[in-house]
Amino acid sequence: MSVILAIESSCDDTSVAICNNGKITANVIANQTIHENYGGVIPELASRVHQQNIVPTIAQALKNAEVTKQDISAVAFTQGPGLLGSLLVGVSFAKSFALALGVPLISVNHMHAHILAHFIDDPKPEFPFLCLTVSGGHTQIVLVRDYFDMDIVGETLDDAAGEAFDKTAKILKLPYPGGPLIDKHAKNGNPVAFKFAEPQIADLNFSFSGFKTSILYFIRKQEAENPDFIAENLDDICASVQHSIVQILLNKLKKAAKQYNIKQIAIAGGVSANSGLRNSLQELAGQLGWEVFIPAFQYCTDNAGMIAIAGYQKFLANDFVGHEIAPKARMEF
């Protein structure tokens, strides 16, 4: 019997989850809206709001899961990677909470947790499988042999796919966070209205910095000829940008699946909530005979449910850490 309380505070969302014997019984997320005024996450403000949110979020998670503090078997937390100030709030609280309750601590790598989110609900992938992890800060193709036996076989050399979405949204003067808005407008647009070059990167790696620049120059050129270009073509621009990013991601994933002879394919991370990526992956799976695994929307973006399920696997393996543990803004995979 185990009840794992998990804390996720790597960026701007404070999240607490409860895992009761391998089942997520609560997953509470406190979003921070203050960053909308600045067009991006302000680290100092994020850490302050985490301090305000963490106690009520824990109280709500315990209530939703119908457990008490005395029921908790261990406390899991995100050690990194992420914003150091934000991580510090979660790690410090986790250590204090575990010390007060006399229960062990479990450290979780945020990127491992995104992949292990696939083991929250059925159907679950079988080992080995490939996972395309796409978020605002990371773009990786990971070969997953076991719960904590993973290797990055391809990754971005500069910017992440999520950054390409967010920066494009900024160029288009869409409010923050812009990625979901591009997805929304793309549903009404023509995905081949405008063509953007695919970066030619060796092996299974990615690059999005040049792609972002090409979009900027394209918009500048079009606006010089027609100041109303964005307003008149917003849906088509969003659909074309989204289609291009998705094709870049899936072309590399297709290459990796062939190279490793694997047909169990998963996606994870915030961008895995993108409907264009989900639909295109399902279509490609039908063509290539893949079995595809996509987490529920609530487990795609940063959330403590994925930290809890990773913590549960570490609990079973008696993989605990001491109170000398510290947060890490950058963390080895």
C-alpha cells in the first residue's frame, strides 16, 4: 500500500497530485495568469506565486483524493530541469513536508516524468518504445527500454518546437500563451497556403532557430506589401506554420522508428496537446502500422500527476533521496 504526494513547480504552474497504489486520485494545477501581462514567464514572479499557491494546492489535492497527511507514504518532487527559483519552492516544501511526516523523499527528473505519464491511464506502451517529447524548452526523441532506462537518440540543437510556436505567436501579435491560439486558428486555415523550408539537420536531431527566423522575414516582407496581411491571412498562416513544425517532428520520428525497428510510438510534453500533431501522428500510424500512445490533455502540460506516477515507480524500487538534495536548473537526462 502506498500513497505518494507529488509536487511539480518547474516553471509557472504549481501542481500537486496524489498517487494511491499506482492510480492518480488527484491532480490539481494552479495556473499563473500574471505572466500574460509580460508576454512570457518572469522567473522572479513565478517563484513568488508558487509560494502563495503551494499550501492551498496541497490542501485541495488531499481533499480531492480523500486522504489525510497521515496517509502519505512518501513525497515526490521535481528536482529539475526548470526555473531555479520555482524549483526551489517545490523542493524546499517537499523536504519540510516529508521531514514533518517522517516519510521518505523521492526526486524526479521532469523530462522522465513527461514520458512516464503514459503509465497513468490505459492503454500503456510496452518496452521498448520511442517517445517524442516536445515542449517549450525541449524537443527530444527518446528510446525507452524501462521506466528509468532511457536514452536520447535525437534532440534539438538550438530552439525547441514549443519555442517555434510561441515566437511565431508573438510575431503574429497573439496574446501569451500563443501556442494554443495557433492551434485554434490553424483548424480554420489551409495548411499548405504558405510553405516554409524544413531545416536539413543530420541524424535524428532538430533545429528550429532558422525556421523561426524564416517566419519573421516572411511576415515582414508580406506586411511591407500589405499592412493588413496578418489580419487577412491569420488562419492560413497559423495552419501553415503548424503543418511545417509537425512535419519536421514526424519526419524525424519516422526515421527513428525505422532505424530502431520500433512500432510502439508515444508523444509527450506540452506540445503533444496540439491537435495538428495528434491528428497527423494518428494518420501516419495508420500508414506505417504503428501503435500510438498519447496522454490525456491534463497530463501533457506540466502537472504533478506525471511526477506522482514516476514517484510511484521509484517508491516500488526503494529509490529515495536524502535531505541534502538540491534543485537543478539543468539536469542530466
